[in-house]
Amino acid sequence: MAACERTADCGRDSILEPLSFPELGAGSPSTPIVVQHPSDELLVCLFCSESVPLLQKDTLLRHLLLEHKLVIADIKLIASLPRYLVYWKGRFLEQPVTDFCSVIKTNSTGPVEKQEDYFLLCDVLPEDRILRERLQQKRLEEVLEQQQKERDDCYFHRLCLFCSEECTGNRACLLNHMAREHSFSIGLPDNIVYCNEFLDTLQYKLDNLQCLYCEKIFRDKSTLKDHMRKKAHRRINANNHEYDRFYVINYLELGKTWEEVQSEDDRELVDVEDDDWSDWHAHPVSAVCLFCDRQSETMDQIYTHMKDSHGFDLHNLKMELNLNFYQQVKLVNFIRRQIHQSHCYGCQKKFDSRADMMDHIISEGHVMKLPEMSTWDQPQYYFPTYENDALLCTLSDSNDDEDNEACCNEDIPVIAEDISDLRVLKQNSVLNQLLKNRGRFRKDDA
């Protein structure tokens, strides 16, 4: 079953992200995406013509403090500092600063000539608080709009960061390729925004021979490549907040990072105690056939269907190959992926369509033919091809069923021991005989 037509359009041989039953609708092409770099924005002084790039924020804050004696509280809680400053610059032209700011007098107990007035601009002022909330809402809307454009974009074109593979169609093509082929994952595509800029940042670090995780600099690309492979550093450093702006979760709540949002979610789960599950209604599990679109609400039905309609007996394969639970998971995910990509899982032959592939499997008798175990018994197949694949929930260890069946079939009587005469029981007990024999052997040795 094809999980996403748009996925197929972007690359038939690539699984872009975890697939999902049933089939989803296709997206429409979008216009090329233009991303504004934050470093392009300017910060303006509230009182004079001084301005600096956004990356030199501290320079402007120092200027406001030393030259104009103004302090802005909780800078990190301002979603867009450039817009914030432009707004208050206009307001300060209309009314004096003392109408908006709290006045802090230094050296208040000293001589008047040595006292200085500093001004604090903070969200205690209702106007300031409303402005911060609006900026946060505006930024979130822009980020979600940008993310939607990137999700719908089918004009993506970029080389892999680690090899010469050229990925076109959708950003998920490249992200999925790097995760599958190079074990490098920066997260699900739906969680990422400003993807091109994110990849530019990573590419810049690699071009400068910098490890993406430990951020050490190496002398050449070969040394860097070996280091990242051997040290399992093919990942980004989650503690580097430079990457925060590329993840949607960091825009959800004002002034909170993904770590703080997740920790609050965890605390909420721990704090909830008296949950009422009386209205819980279990939905029947709907498993999908490995070879067609047939769905069944019971596992017996789907296993019977695959055996009768396609000649595929998963239970028989499990017994013949003595597959444990994890090997069964990898086998199912392997077959799912091969069929999704129109490959015969038995001989690895590629076909133009799924129908041609199924005709080949049946005509050549490859339904129960598996390649060498080393082909599919790989860690990459621990991950579901379809994220809601109910068939995986029915698998069990090969020994469990046999043991359970044996326990059910064998009628072993349990005979209670007669303890009516404890003295006779002690005299005739096996332990008593062993103790007697042990004493006799000691006498013989002496």
C-alpha cells in the first residue's frame, strides 16, 4: 500500500519518513522558498541613530545602558527584538520615556549631584506585555507558515552532506537518505523549519573540518570522517542553542526551549493521578496485508488471508528459521519496504510498478523465498516502514507459543503428598537415607 503519493513523486526508491496507513492525499507544488537570515536584521537605538546587526545585540544593549541609562528586562522573552525596538522608538518620540518606564535612582542616600536616574522597560507595563505577546503570536504564525511551505515544496534540490547523492523533490528525501545511509538524523521533517538554512549551517561546519557533535576541528576531511564514524558523532549537539531556531518546538511557548517544554510535559504526566478511564473504548486493531490493501480486525484473519490468497505463511517461516521476536520485526519491515519500493524481496529485482512486481513474485514462486539473512537482519529494519503497522504488534517469540501450547496440551496430574504419618515419612524420606549413607561412608574411611 502506497502511503503517500507526494512521497512517491519525490523519489520512488526513498522512504522519506515513517509511512502511515491508509493512503494520504497529495500536496500541490509551491513556489520557491526564500528564507530571511536573522543576521540580516538591524537593531536600532531607541533614542539616537545608532544601529547594529542582530548578532551584535549585546553591543546595542550596552549602548542603551551607558549612553541613555535604559535597561530592557527579560530580553530573551522578546520574540522579535528588532520589531520591539522599532515600536518603542516610535512611542518614545510621542511621549517622554518616564511615561512608560520605571525610574531607578542610584545612590539614593548620597548627595543629589551624585544621584543618577536609570529607566527600566519591562512587561509590568500592560502596553509592553501586550506587545511581547503579539510579537510571539506573529512569530509563531510566520514559523508555521514557513514550515508548511517547506512541507509542500517539491522543488527541493541538494546534495547529501556526506556523499555525492543528489536528492530532489522534497526536503524529506535528503533527511531520510542521511538517516538511512549515514545514520545521521536531525529529526523528522515535520519538526524542522528553515531547513535549507539548517543544512547550510551544518555544511559550513563540515567544510571547515568541524565535528558536528563535539565541535572539534580536524586537519583534513578523512580524519574528520573517521572520527565521526568511530566516535558515533554523526549527530548534532543538542546543547548547542545555535540549532534551536530550526525546530518548531522552540517557538511554541514564549522564552522556553524544547528542553523546558518537554520537562513540563513530563511533570504533567507524573502529576496526573486520579485519571478516570471509565469512558475508554478500545478500538479494534486493523492490520494490513503485506501484499495487498486487505485489512482485517483480527490477526487470525490477516494471517489466513496472506496464506490462502498469497501463499505466504509467516508462522511457518518463523518456525523454520527459528526467528526470535526482533528478527520477525526486521523481516516484516524489510518485506514492507521492498514492496513499497517495487522490489522483489526474494531476488532484489526492481520493477516499474507494484503490479509488475507482484506478478513476478507469484510467477517465479518467490513468495516464500527470502534472501540471505544478512540482507534483512539489519538494525535499520528495527524501525517500522509504516508507523501504525498493527501487524508488528502480533509478533511473539518463537519459543513462547510452543511452551504455551505444550502447557495447554499436556494434562499432568498433581498428586498431593500424604503427610498423615509424619514419623514414617521422616524414616523413609530420601534425605534421611542420604544422611545414613553419608555416616556409613565416614566410618568405612576411618
